[in-house]
Amino acid sequence: TPSKEGKMFIKALFDYDPNEDKAIPCKEAGLSFKKGDILQIMSQDDATWWQARHEGDANPRAGLIPSKHFQERRLALRRTEILVQPLKVSNRKSSGFRRSFRLSRKDKKTNKSMYECKKSDQYDTADVPTYEEVTPYRRQTNEKYRLVVLVGPVGVGLNELKRKLLISDTQHYGVTVPHTTRARRSQESDGVEYIFISKHLFETDVQNNKFIEYGEYKNNYYGTSIDSVRSVLAKNKVCLLDVQPHTVKHLRTLEFKPYVIFIKPPSIERLRETRKNAKIISSRDDQGAAKPFTEEDFQEMIKSAQIMESQYGHLFDKIIINDDLTVAFNELKTTFDKLETDTHWIPVSWLH
Ligand code: 5GP
């Protein structure tokens, strides 16, 4: 359904249940929705309550949803209250709102200015995800592929899924070549394993925001550049990128049209059953040191997944649970096929 004149579509970035909303004038008139749902806005005449319906819903009746402004304000307010509450008890001299609760007791007195928050009448609404205006998008046959970003906690099997996808069609899928400042080993070639550059150039590139992410390992820098993504896409390949979720916001442009897939662990019981004989590479810097999964690894994976989902869930286009690897792989494959043929929703902000 392409947007007709005067029709506006939004993607909901939070879950909403009118029955739980104390502010709604009439609960029966409310429209419930889940994070990721596409809603069609029917009226924005009221500043607090918009009228909307689920996109593609046969039922033409619109329901009430909180307006963006209203939702942002009350969420920011709620957040500020949570931030401030512990302070009211512990810091009587408090003049403004401070996020000092994050600091240890020792640091509280010395580090005030670092965590200074905005005044009460200017809530920080910038990082409160509510709605995003979207528009239908379908890839044209001669157009470059969208960048596919895979995110997930350590040990969830993201690398294995990526590898399976790559070998399933090496002509179609590609990965970026990272940069490094370490010396080339004899069996390596420049541009294959790594792009080898000097420390000076690496630092200059960091200054010029050329990297999506970078890190240091044994006195050398390693990083993935934005241009390395471009060169995969220029070969007419689907670029697979796995990064920390916080880097995704820098890639959200019309050029890359990132499609973000979250690889989520199953329940802890299923982790114990399915990963009994598997091994974990606990971090990027521990390469080669694969160890059997421990109970702590499972707990850490679940916790880390929960944090990722609550902080960045609004950026996920698709969530795939990696319970059984073959099932997850097939779901991933179907997702990729659909990505190339179906109509998807992209933010209007990418267009300008
Ligand atoms: P090596 O020098 O043995 O090839 O790799 C050393 C370490 O650098 C490995 O743990 C590897 O995972 C890490 N590394 C490789 N590429 C990148 C990258 O693009 N970014 C970051 N942060 N680390 C990387």
C-alpha cells in the first residue's frame, strides 16, 4: 500500500496497551499496538490523542493513540523521576536533576558536572523512542542491495549464521575487509584478510569519522570503515555486517538503508540443551580461545540480549531466535529473500 496523499504512516517504537494507560479519556477508544507495528495516522487534530489504525487492517475504525509529543514528554518525565528518586534521599543539597545514581558513593561528590541533567522544563526527549514516520520502499532490480546489520550477544551463534549464509552463495553475500595497523603476515595479502595501514593514517581516519567501529589489540588498531561497506555494495553484493548495536544509528542513511536483524538467544533451558557440546569464543579479542559454555556464559548471554533489546529494540527490523541452528538459518534465508522482493517500510527521514 503506497501512501496516498495526506496519508501518514508511522512505525511504533514502543508497546502500547490503552487498558494500562491512566491518561486516556476512554480506554475502549484506544488502539493497542506493539513495537514495530506500522500504523496509519487518520487524524492529528488533537495535540494529545491521535487517531490511528493498523496498516492493512480490514477494520476501518480508528482508535486513539498518544501523540508523539505527549508520549515523549511523559516518558522523559518518568525517566527523570527514576533518575532523580535515589538522589532525593541521598543528596539533600541537590539543586538540579543529576544522574549521580550511576556513580559510586565515592564519586558522587567529585563528579557532579559530568552527569548534570537538563532542567525540569526541558526533558531530554531526544533518546525517547516513540514513533518514526515511515514510507514504503521496494528495491528496484538494478538498485544496490541494502546493508544487513546483524546484532546479538556474544555466543549466540551470529558468526556461525553469517558463515553459513556466506558459503550458501559466495557471489551474492559479502563481508567487509577490516583495517589494521599491525604488520602483514607472510601468508596474508593486502585487501584480503585486512587493509594494512599506518598508525598515523588510522588515527587520521578515526578523526575523520571513517570508521563504523574500531578497537585496539596488542598495541595495534583494528577497525571497520564505512568505505569497506561501500565497496561490498559496489560489487552488487548483500553486505553482512556485525557490529555493536550502538553503532547502527550512524549507518541509518538512504545510502545504506540498513536492515537490522537481532539474533536472540532462546530460553536458558534451551541454551543448556542445545549448547551442551558447543564452544564459545568469549570476545573478539580472545580469538582462538574457544571454551565450552558455562552456566555463567548462558546467563550473561540472556542478560546481554535483554539489555540490547530494551535499549535498541526500536532499531530492529527482525528478531530471529537462534534455538536450533538449522531452523534459525532457514528463517534468516527467508528474511533475506523477502528483503529483495517485498515492500518494506523505511524511515521518511532517510529521504531528506
Ligand atoms: P589478528 O591480528 O590475529 O588478525 O587479530 C587480532 C584481533 O583483532 C582479533 O581478536 C580480531 O578479532 C580483532 N579484529 C579483527 N578485525 C577487527 C575489527 O574490524 N574491529 C575490531 N574492533 N577488532 C578486530
